[in-house]
Amino acid sequence: MKPGMKIGDTATITARVTPEMFAQFEGKLVHPAYSTVSMVYHMEWAARQIILPFLEENEEGIGGGIKATHLAPTPEGMPLSITATLTELKGKAVICEVEVRNEKAVVGQGEVTQYILPKAQISKKLEEMKVL
């Protein structure tokens, strides 16, 4: 990992709620609002922005865990701001707190853990998991 990553670093992404982000299962709409699945995706994407500038060519980030609480609904068309803040560097682990906001409220909060590993190590682990 390249030097320079530090506690307190932040990264923000934005999104606007679209029908593809609605709560739905097996093609059936639950309600026309921002889903928890989409929120988790955005939380991970925001946290990834923290590590991207610091990855060496032979490294990649891999998800290690997520904790998420969905606090408020967001309807179609409403903009979202998702901010990740680096809170801990622990060995190969990069841990970020993430907050999701719409124009009126905090929509969600959580924590994303990523591990920075050599690409070869990730490939090896994937190969070991393949069914023969």
C-alpha cells in the first residue's frame, strides 16, 4: 500500500434514487423507496474511494465486513450523499464509518471493513474455493 492514508480521511459519493434501487425481491416491488441492498452497495463504494489512491499495482481491496442500519426512507428522485470516514487502520484492514444522507435526514449509518491484499493472494483464495 502506498503511504499517506490516514485516520480522518473522507470520501463522498452521490447518487439519486432510481427504480432500480427500490426495495424488491424476485422482481416483485416491496415499496418504491431506496432499498437497504442499494444502501449497502453505496456504503461499500464510498469506502472503496478511500483506498483506491493508495493501492499498489499488485494490490486490491476485498470486502471484510459491513454493519449497516437503515434509518429513514428515501423516495424516487431524491439525491443522496454517502460519506466514508477512515476510522482505523489495523494491519491489512481499513475500517471506515459511513453515513448516508438525503435532503431531509440521515438515511443510514454503518461501518465497512476492507482488506488490502496482493492480487495473487486473492486469486489463490478464489481458486481454492472452486468446486472440482
